[in-house]
Amino acid sequence: MPPLKLPAPILFAACLAAAPAQAGNSHPVVLVHGFLGFGPEASPAGFRYWGGTGDLAAHIGAGKRQVLTASVGPVSSNWDRAVELYYQLKGGCVDYGARHAASNSGAGEVRKPAGKCWAPDPASNPHGYPLALYPQWDAQHPLHFVAHSQGGQTVRTLIQLLENGAPHGPGSEGDGDLFAGGRTGWVTSATTITTPHNGTTLRDNILNFAPVLPVLAGGLFALTPHRKPAGFWKASNRDAAQWDLGPEGAAQLNEWVKTSPHVVYFSIGARSKGDSDGVVDTASMRAPAGQPVRAFDGTPLKGSWNHLGNYEGYDHVGMVGWSTTPSAVLPVYDKLMEIISAL
């Protein structure tokens, strides 16, 4: 594997040296996986999404902060994944929204799938649901999000819903908690790693970078029980990952999912084959088209994408430690943690 390099002058070390001293924070970090990804409960023996045979979550925390590893639908749309992520963190039962569920009923969408719940209080959990990861989440207890691949689109969608609620107006999605909006300040920063913000023309290549696909193949729909396999991959189904990951689907997402003025956004790219990392076009990793973006100069700016540069010689899954030795990618996360800790 070629050495880790960033294009000058966007070097992490230089950026950090230029950054003003700040009091810092120890807000928890939430890791959000990409397409065909999985959480700890579905990890093959000895293999993690975050780190491969290593453990990125443990390294990132290193006794300094809480690190939460999310698990959302591996082939689901960013809307569904954002909803799942909210309830998994905060607690409660998933509600995909009245209008959204009705619009996608033909693809098997069910508004409130039975049992897809997380308990916010372990002392009051008669159904034995998994425990919510961070039930105290609010503006006084904010989070940092670090997301890989499609996970970056998912986190952007979640922030949009948190702050602004349902895109078609109050009440359009029923009474689901997330769709009320008004949750400003709940997210301090959002970092996307090799995310196809504008889709990828290499969408089909994702399958070539899924060594755990045989493990997941029989369980994809077991992990998304609210969906029906029949017709799921049809081109006409726009409530699935294969739509959101393409240029047309990404453009549609970018029409209503905007960059929040209250959040610091960072993006990290990679390049291993020509102008891509083998899966995502490198240009698409920088920021959503038409939204504010700048090269990070050491001073984080809210309401803009602060681009931290491109890692040369690292492919799509190498950025989470799969196709290289786990230790090779640790500098990416060490530098990122230094930056967000100073916010």
C-alpha cells in the first residue's frame, strides 16, 4: 500500500498548527456505516466494519470519549436509515412517516414496523428491546458524527430532519418525534469519509468491495424486516440505497437536505484508481453540489464543508481499515479527533 499522503497545502498537521487554542470538548462520537455495512451485532467473527481485523471504535475512544457504533439498514434509503439512527440513539419505536410510507408502500415500506424499537430506560423495558445508545441526547448533550460512504448521506439527512422536520411541512408525516424539527444544537460536527455526496458513476463497483457479502446476503432483509425483497432492486424503487447512491438520487437528496448553519462539517476523500477510490468518484466526496465548501485552513467554519483533503493510495474500504493493515488508517482518525476535540 502506498504511503499515506495529503495534497499540499491541505495537511492535517499544518491545519492543526494553525488552529487557535480552544477549551475543547469530549462529546461522544457516533460511527455510521455505509452501504452493505453492519454493526457489532452482525459482525462476522473477528471482523468489524470499523477497522476490519482491528478495532477503530476502541482506538478512537482511547479512554477519552464515548464512541457509539450505529447499525442501520444495509440496503435502505437514507431517509429510512436516518430515522433508524435517530431512534437507535434516542430510544423509542421507529416511525418512517405517514407520507413517506404511503409513497413507498409498493416497495414494501411499513410506517411502524413491529418491534423495531430501542429502550431509553433499562429499568422500564418489558419487551426486552435493545437499549438506546444515547437516550440523553439533546442540545445540552450533543454528538459528533463520523460516517463512511453512504453513512455520510444518512447523517446529513438526519441533521436536516432534526433541525427542520418533515420536508413537506408540519404534520405531513404524522406524529413521529423526528419529524417535528426544532432540534438545533444536537449535533456539533459531522464528518464524512469517502461519501458520494453527488452520487457515484461507479455505483455497481461497491459490490466488488464487500468481502462480507456472503455473510450478509442471507440477512440483508432480516436486518430490514419492514421491507419486502420482491421488487426492492427495481429501478423504479426510489426508497433504497441503489437510488440514493447514483447521481440522480443524490441530486434529489441534495435538493432538500442542506448544510446546516449550526453544524461544522468535515469531508475526507481518497483516491486509488484514477479519479476515484475504486467505488466513489473522488470529486463527489468533497461536498454536496452547490453547498458551501472550503479547504480547511485550521479554523473550522460552521455552515460550510471544511474539506480535509484526499488520502492518496487508499481505496474505499481501506479508509475503514479493511484492505490494508488496520494500523495504517489510524492517523486519519487520530488527526480528525484532534480537530473535533478542539471545537
